[in-house]
Amino acid sequence: MIKAALFDLDGVVVDSESQYTKFWGSQFHLYYPQEKGLEQRIKGMTLVEIFSTYFNGQAETQEAITKRLNEFERRMTYDYISGFQEFIKKVKDASLATAIVTSSNQQKMSNVFRCHPELSDYFDAVLTSEDFDKSKPDPDGYLKAAQRLHCQPNECVGFEDSINGVKALDAAKMFVVGLATTNRPEALKPWCNLIVDDFTYLDLNVLLTEQGK
């Protein structure tokens, strides 16, 4: 029986993945002009992990990128993914516990809450990169969210758009719903129980029925 719904942020709650892809594409073009597609590889990684993987020991470069990223995030639009608000309201009406589990940091969440103060009513917990030790595809963040909500992993349904994200949910032994907002359905399929384009036509009752099979 599902007791909790766990949501990634970018590409699941807010339509920001394409903006981040543009930002990181510009940064990698600047620092790694010969390597293509690095902006796709980092999806689901924390900023600390990106720095340790691609800019290790480069303090000045890290500082410059952080400054650009902070300014970029202040100017970003955080429009909701189609159907999200209607769906999350139904989730709350069904008395399911809710949490955001994101690799973004608390400063980024402050920007999102400034644009959408109503989010505090939608979620019982918000876990950011500061709250877990290992980032996706490790299940650490989702397992900690389940603990925070006093649920077992098999009592949770999770919503993700990235490959690392669905891998994390699958590793956590949760019911995995993939949103094809960032990746094509066939790329998500190996780790998902269900794949949808967005929340527009996702029926909560049908989802709970599918989970129970």
C-alpha cells in the first residue's frame, strides 16, 4: 500500500532541465571544448560532484562557475511541469505523505520557493544535496526521504525524469514512475514501472492500482 509520493525537482516538479542543459553546455564548451555531451552526463549530480569530477582542485574555476550559476538560477523561470499542480493536490487529498528529493542545494530551493510559495503546502519534507551523503543514482536520498516520512521504501512511489534518478528509485526498491520530460521513454524503461509524458493524464487511482499488482 502506497503511503508516500516522492518527487525529484527539475524536470518533474518544475520545467528547468532544458535551462540547466543550456547553462552547463556553455560551461563545458568553455572549459572542455573538445568533449561533447558532458551536460547530459551530469544530470542528477550535485554541484560538489560535478566539481570533483570535472574541475577537481581548480578553486578559481569553481568559484567562477558558482558565481555564474547563482546568477543564472536567480534569473531562471520555474514553470510547473504540465499537470503537476492538479496531480499533487489529488495526492494531498488522498492523504499521502510527500517529499521533494533533489540534488540541488538549499539556495536553489530558496529561489524556487520565492517563485512558488505554495510549494510549502504541497510537501511534508524537502531533501536537498545537504541532506544526503551520496547523490543519484545512489538510493541514499530516497531512502532518507522514506525515513523522514516514516514509511518503508516499498510503501513509496517516486517520480523522476533522469536516468540517474530512476536508477536511484529502482535501487531503493520503490515504485518508479518515469516522466519523459528530459529523456525518451525507451531510455527510462529499464528502471521504471510506469512511464508518462507528464502529469496531465496521470490518474492517481490508476497509479495506485498499478502499484498494487
